[in-house]
Amino acid sequence: MMNLILAFVSGILMTLIFPKFNLYFLAYVALVPLLVSIRRSRSYLEAGLCGALCGIIFFGGVLSWINILSKWAGAWAALAWISVVVFQAVFIAAFAVAAKYASGKFPKLNIILMPVIWTAVEWIRSLGPYGVTGGGLGYSQTDLLPILQIANIAGIYGISFLIVLFNEALVEAFLEKKSGNLCIAVLILMIAFIFGCYRINTFKASGKAIRVAIVQANIPQDVKLDYRRASEIVNMHEIMSRKAISSAPDIIIWPETAVTTYLFETKTMLSNVQDLIAAGGAYYLIGTPYTEKGKIYNSIVAFSRKGRMIGRYDKQRLVPFGEYLPLRPITYRLLQEDPLFANDYNSNPDPKLIDLGMVKAGIVICFESTFPYLVKDKVNKGAQFILVATNDAWFFNSSALYQHVQAAQMRAVENGIYVVQAANTGISAIIDPLGRVVKRSDIGRSSILTGKIYVH
């Protein structure tokens, strides 16, 4: 019973390090109870149960925002939340079993094996069509800028490794009376902190300045789902864009599905948008559904200063049950053929960068920003900045919005470039290569966020 209580405590502490609690400093002790419970377990089964309980409490809290979708999906949202939580908890259970085995076979290597196993599990659970990165320990450190800078060298998993290393060192110091590894862990943390401070203090924004304007129209999701109001929504973006032009931006950005209908299939709407663009002298990036050869895409379309389409990004990684239905013949019937799920979006496995002449943009849509490899691939192909286009109106003012910005901050540091997040209801933000939120919008307010990014 005591071991389960310890695992429960770890689950609570791990939840508290994420939004909206943001008690990031607890990350360095949060795993101690779980690691102790694994050591004390008398069998692999008991260790696995401790890991599973910890995972259920942790992911149940961190991913609780999924339940907000009940407004549109009813009881299916709760079922989705339970399914995701249990699925992710299995990985923590697997960690516990592997940790139990490692601590029994190679006790002298625990200080290395515990963080290695944890980091490997974090990476594995992000893979596949149902992969999830939410709850990655490294994300909790976005408010601790010096430590965050380690991501520039080792990515988010490097920060997770460091956190688990310190937790393991504490266990060895207080449970096994071995202080040597704790001294080493403290030294490593100090070196990481000093490196981070050096990177922050020596950073200077340089390169070509690009002026961006993000149009955050703050359209409630129930309005966006009313397709009779598509023209009204576009008109709101047009009015705000005319105001944005006064700041002489190089690029004006409308977020994901700012246009809720097929822009290129609606001639009057398209003509009005093109006239707006041609009169303003800025490039535009506009979120809209796009149809081609019978397939539907969740896209960001680029327009030249003269209003001509010059590029398109189609979302690569789609949200299961949000943008497509797995096992559609079965699941669509279970959903009673809800019109909300009438059509699946299609994935574009090999999208191109968008070349705006002055700068090449790497684009990700919605939760794609939570997957490091998707952003890294775009940077490797030559992206000079990353745009995260999203519609977080589904989640109101929940922790999901704050976790989304944390992901953008991490991608900025990992790749050493500016990240611009354009959101329908917030949080829109301009983030520098150090992960600092240079500018941000308020949640639930219409606003025009303007600022500069620097590219090389």
C-alpha cells in the first residue's frame, strides 16, 4: 500500500509542474517517490502497478483539457480522455518494470540507466499515429530559461534526462546514503545553468528583420462550426487586416481555418481576399481547407503582395478522431454518422517550405508543433522561421493553450530560430531563439499582434 501511495504522490507532483500550476521547480523531486516505490517493490508486477497508478494520475491531470471537447463530442470526449490516459500510463508502467529490472541487475548504473530508460520511454510514446508528447518532463522548464537552453544541444529529451538524473541522485543520497552521485548531479545542473546564462547573455538578435502581423479574430468555435457564417468570419479578418497594414508588416498571418469554407472554391470570397492583399502590399499566410483531386487538406496558403497564390502547406500529422476517423466504417456508425465527422482530412506526407521571397517559412499546424522531428525536418530543409498556425478555440482558457505555447518555446530553442504562433483565440506569440516570449496576445480577445523576427 505504501508503494502505491508513493506512486500517487509522484503523479500529483508531476501534474503540478505543468500549466496552469507551473511549479516547475518540483520537477527535480517529483519522481523521487515513484523511484522509491520501484526500489521497494517486491515484484515486477508491483512495480508496474506503481508506474501505472502514477501515470494515470499524471496524465489524467495534464491531459484533463480533453474533456472540454464534450461540448461538441458529448460522452465521447470523456472516453477519449480515459483512453489516452490509460494508454500513456502503460508507458510509465513499462518504465517502472524496466527500472525495476535495471536496478536489480545493474544497481551501480542506476544513475545512468534511470534517465536513459525514462527518456527512451518519452521518445517511444511519441511515435506512431497515436503518439503523444504531452507530459514530456522537459516542457516543464520553459520558465527556467537557463536550463531551457540545453535543448539547443540535446533537445527536449536532454532536459528530461537531466531532470530524471537529479531525481535518481536524490534517491541514492537519501535512501541508499550515497552522496557521490548527488554531488555530480548538482555539478551537472550548475554547468547546464551556467551554459544557459552564457547563451542568454551573449545572444543578440541579428540578421534580416521581418515584420509580422498576426490577426487573432477571436472567433468562438460554435461560430466557426456554423458554415453559414463563413463570409462573416472572413470579413472580420479582412477588417482587422486593414488595420494591421498601418504597421507596414512584411507578412500578415491568419491562423488555422481562419477561412472555414473552401476559399478557392468560393469565387467572390477569394476575389475580395485577393483585392485586400493587393491593396496592402504585404505577403499573406491564410489558414483554409483546400481541396485537390477529390482530397481535402487542412492548409495554410501563401499569397504574394499582388494577391497571387505562391505556395501551400498541407498538414502532415492529423489528429485522430479530430481530423480523421480511424476504422471509419465502424467508428462513423458508432458516432451515429455525426455530420461533424462526415469527411476526413488527408495528410500530405511531403509538404514543401513556403518561399516568400524574402524568407522561407516552415509551417506546422495545431498539435504538429509538439513533435520535435516535424519542426527539425523543416529547419534542415532551409526554413528560416517556423509558423505554428492553430485554432485553440476548441479548448477555451484551459491548460491546453499554455502547453501549446510551451511546445513552441521548446521548438525555438531546439532549432535556434524564431517561432511565430498564430492562434484564433490565443495564445498568439512571437518567440525568440532563446525561447523567450517576446510578444503575446491575451486569450479570448480579438487583437493584432505585431513585431519583428530576425532571420539569416
